[in-house]
Amino acid sequence: MSEYKGLLQAQGITSYQYGTHTLQTKDSLYALKSERINLDNYIGKTITLTAEPIEGYPVDGGPGYLNVIGVK
């Protein structure tokens, strides 16, 4: 598990079709999903989240994929 800090946004239509939200960090873009946290509560905010990378991603030229465990 690692921490990631960045701007959380709702995910629109993408070519890679995974994740419900994105996190734009200083260096990278990540697709996000969470079964524990309602990520809609953080849209448009810069947050620090705790997440686990999901194996087998990225695919189709998309970003890394994270399973969000918590938000600070």
C-alpha cells in the first residue's frame, strides 16, 4: 500500500475503459476505483489517498490503476 497525492476528478469517456475517477499527481495520471470510499465526495479537490496498485494494468495505453483504501 502506498500514498498518492494529487487532484481527483471524475472520469469521463476514455479509450482505456477502467476506473471511475482519476488522480493527477505531479508526475503521473492514475485511474481509480474504490469499494470503501465514495470518491465523488472529493471531485475537484487535491487529496492524499492510500491505495494498492491493481495487477495487470496499465492496458491499452491507459494509466496505472489503483484500488483506493483510504483518503486523508
